[in-house]
Amino acid sequence: MRYIDEFRESEYANGIIDKIHSISKKNVKLMEVCGTHTVAIFKSGIRELLPKTIKLISGPGCPVCVTPMADIDKAIVIARQKDVIFTTFGDMMRVPGSLGTLQKQKADEGLDIRIVYSPLDALKIARDNKDKKVAFFSAGFETTTPTIAATVFQAYMDSLKNFFILPVNKTVPPAIKALLDTPELGLNGFICPGHVSVLIGSNVYKFIAEKYKRPAVISGFEPVDILLSIYMLIKQIEEKDAKVEIEYKRAVTPEGNKKAMGIMRDVFEPCDADWRGIGVIPESGLKLAKKYKGFDAVEHFGINIPAVEDKTSCNCGDILRGLKEPPECKLFGKACTPENPVGPCMVSTEGSCAAYYRFAGKDN
């Protein structure tokens, strides 16, 4: 069988697929809320292996994709300041704002914008360039935020005066709640993120089952992990027994990583945040706590940029909310490709459009 023969545990995978087909009676919509899961699902051909009663929907699981235009504009304005070295993870370089992209600004204006692989790299640049102001584009979900928090804490302990961050970090549970409060989606269950859940644990998802009566399963990233998670979700649905389960037990616990979350909560505090294509989700963002406000690049440079309307005909907003699939966007595979992305979902390798384009085919 196509795809299955390529799995490392193809016989076991076949058994899970048979079980899914045998118990799946109702039409259901399951959403994966992780970009890595989205890529794995497309790459492994999992959609094609499931019964037609099961529809998998990709959610806003890519932090690059949900960064709004105004935050990209803030980054560009900060990078334009005198004697500034602006640092960022690589994917953020090509995300479009109303002022263009960081990549284009670097090329056209010669701005000192550097790609780093860790916030600690940015901290080192600040230590090595005391005559410059170094700003780091602090983006990501709970997976990367504790490391950023630890970096800010170290800068605080070292009394560094030339290191700053542009904080646009976001948290996953409030986004899931916002999706559940979108009735037109009609979601029946969630494949919860693996990497994020290593940090935050499974207990934070209890509201999904207790308040909304929807099942949730935290999945690993192997194709067999995802198939088993789907089976666990379908079993809950058929038995009308909504709960939060951990498939990814080799890495995720109910409590999560208390030490990592502790430093994150010390350095950051919740705030409302704008998600590209979705809008403002209450308490879904993170801002620097009062003790660390001196490291906020927006406040230091006095940046004040209002929300910017995305005037392109890109459908990333509907795709991020699961209301549309990539091929339903008229730009997909034509004006918008990984080489020339119009929207953020085509920029990141974990974006729904990029994954669909690469593994499902631009004409599917």
C-alpha cells in the first residue's frame, strides 16, 4: 500500500488503520494544532489512509504564520534605528508586513539584520558590540519562549544595557479556546501539539473536555504516533467519552516542565495578542513583566504602530482558522509559492500552504 510500506512500523500502522476504519461511523472534523504535525500528516499521506468520514483540518500551529503585519512593521522600524543590530530566527525574514519584509530591507537598505539560531546568539552579539543596540525578534509558542525568558533573565543578571527583545510570543491554549468558540468550524476533536505540550503538560487542556466536551490527544510526530492519536480520538467520539489523553507519553507529562514554565512566568506575563488572520485573542500573548520592561525594544525605541489591514487577496486567515484549505486560495501555487510567498502560510516550512504545496502538490 502506498505510504504504509514506507513506514518503519508498517505492520503496526496497518493494524491501527484497520481499527480506525472499523470504529469510524460518524463524520468528524479533527484539527491538528501544530505545524510539525501538519507537515508529518502531508508527508506521510495520512489523509489518504483514513476513511472518508474523518476530515483532518490544519490549525494555527505555526508561530511565523500567525505573526501579524504590524509586528513585522515594528521589527523593520526597529531595525532602521541608528546603531541597531536586529536579530531574528530565519523564517521571520520573509514574512510580509505593510513595509515589506526584513529580507528585502536588509537587501535594499543595507540594514544590519542577522539570522540567529538561538536568543543566546543575540545575547552574545550584544556582549561583543557594546557600542550597538541589539534587538531580538522574540517570536514563538511555549516551545521557544522559556529559552527566550532565560536569555532575558541572563541579560538582567549581567546588567546589559544594549540588549532588547521585540516580544510577540503567543500561547496555544487560548487559541484552541478561540477555535472552539468558532461554531462554523464544527470541530469534534484536537490533535494537540507535542513540542509545546512537553513544556506546558496535558493538564492545561482539561477545558477542552470539561467545558466543551471535545476529546483531545497529545501526539508525537512519527506517522504511527499520529495514526494512534486519531484512533484514540475516534474511540472517544464513538464512546461519547471526552477526555484529554497523552499518546506522546515518552516526552509529555500532565504537569509539563515546571522549571521551564517557572522562568517563563517570571519574565513574561499574559496579555491580549493579535493573531494574523484571526484577530485579537484575549490572554494569548506574552509581554515582559514589570521587572524586565527595560528590555522591551518597542518601549525603548518608542515604536507605535497600529494594527495593519492585510489588503492582499491571500486567504491565510481562513486557512489558519481551518475554514479553508490551501487550494481554495486563488493565489495558491500561482502568485503564491514558497519561492515567492504572498502570505505567511507559504513562508514557513511548517505553514499549511507550504506543506500542502510541497507534499500534496500545488494542483491538488
